[in-house]
Amino acid sequence: MDIALLSVSNNVYSTQRIAQEAQNLGHYIEQVDHTQCSVKLGGESPAIYLREENITNEFDAIIPRIGAKVTKHGVAIVKQFEINGTFSSARSLSIARARNKIRSLQLMSQKGIPIPETLFSIDPDTIEEQIKILGGAPVIIKIQEGTHGLGVILAESQKSAKSIIDTFYKMDTSILLQKYIAESNGEDIRIFVVGDKVVASMKRISSQDEFRSNVHRGGKTEKIKLTKKEEEIAINAAKHIGLGVAGVDLIRSNKGPLLIEVNASPGLRGIEAATGINVAREIVLYVEKNCKKKRWR
């Protein structure tokens, strides 16, 4: 099978691991920098170019690893591959849904998946009322496009919350507010879903001077056993977003597990190190199983 791994660099750990496992399973895989791709429309037929090379029909499947800063362009490239009949481990619509935090949380809420109390607004004149609706400070303030814990701020007082929110509104930055779940104690759970099953899970624990538990923020990781409820939430969340490969983030609260986020391009380094599970191989096996048009070399 010929696979295009849409990633900006071969030096990224997740890119290296997926490529390695695809080769181990006998597939041809090529890293394709989607930021260097163009779509040509009109004329005889649409085409996808990697610089000047036409790669429209070169691959049976793609595995998108689209960075947050180039989401719109990456989604357009994935969409064109889909139109041309190429299988994708993450569909373009699903990537766009996952990157839009508000849209994805609206969908989760609609489907009955528990989430923290969340509020979004663009009115700078009702900041005090917004904080009050969530039960007062402390509150979590999130930039909608943030990743790896960037753009996630804990405002411990109403005064600081008001100042931060007002600043973001003046910068025309889209944010959302969430109720602070004190009992989560700086810990969350990353669950890796491939297809219709959980393949790995880990607890992420924040460092002493940091409330965010992301590995990129210095958080520690350890293997964790999930409850049946947590597994169900993770599988259903990935299903509702429409992702074949997803990283689902939960926290444990006094009211049970709450979904924080669904990630369309979850990293592999932390989860493979913490669990010892070959997650990259599971991703390739998923593509192998679901790709209908296959060429073998």
C-alpha cells in the first residue's frame, strides 16, 4: 500500500514512528509536507501538486498530521485527496470539527457526553456576569486555537479573570471560559482511540508550579487503568467527531469523568513511553484494514 504521511517534517517523533511501522508492515510511505502542497481546480480535472510534482493519484491512503497554525490549508489538502478517492485516517470535516473547540464541545453536549461547564461570548461589557454564570473565580480561560496547553490560563481571582478576558477581547482573540474543577488536581487522562477501540491511555500530572498537565508543559506521565465509563466516553467522542485516530482528554471530577478536548493529531511520544504500547503500529493497521484501494510493493 502506498501511504502519504502529511507532516511538515521527518524530524517529528510521531512522523518517524508511523513511517517506521508502515515500513515494518511492508508498505511504501512518504512524508509529504502539506504546507508545500497546492490544489489546482478547473481545466480537465482537479489536481494536487507537491511543489511542481502532480501527486493526485500517487497514494492509496493518507495519514494527516496537520498542525494547528495551518489547519485551513491542511483541511483543504485532505479534502481534495478525499474527493479523488484516497482514504484518510482523519477526514477533513473531522479535523476542522476537532480544531474548533466551541463546535466540538457543542457537539459533545448535544450527544450527551459530559463536559465541564463552559461559556463563550464576545461581549466585553458582560465579563463580570460571564464569570458569575460559571460560579465565580477561579476559572479556566482558553484560546480556541491553542494546542499543547498553550493559550490555557488559570485565573484565580475575579480581578485577574476580568483583566485577562478583557485583554483577549480587545485583541479580537476567540476564547472560551470553563469552570475550574479543583478536584482534578492538575491531572488529566489522555486516551488514544484508533477505529472503534481504545489502544492506550495514560495519566498526565502537572509539575508543582504548573496547573497544566500537558507533556509539552513539563507534565509527568504514567500508565492508567480506565473505567468502563471513561472508555465509552472516549470511543463515542472520537466517533461523534468522526476521527479514525484521536487523542481524547478527560478529567476526573466528583461528578464523574468530563471530556476536555478531542485531538485530531495526537502525539505519540508520551503515550508510547508511558504505556509501552506500539500505538504507531495500531494506526497503520487501521489504515490497512479500512483502505479499499491498495497497492502492494
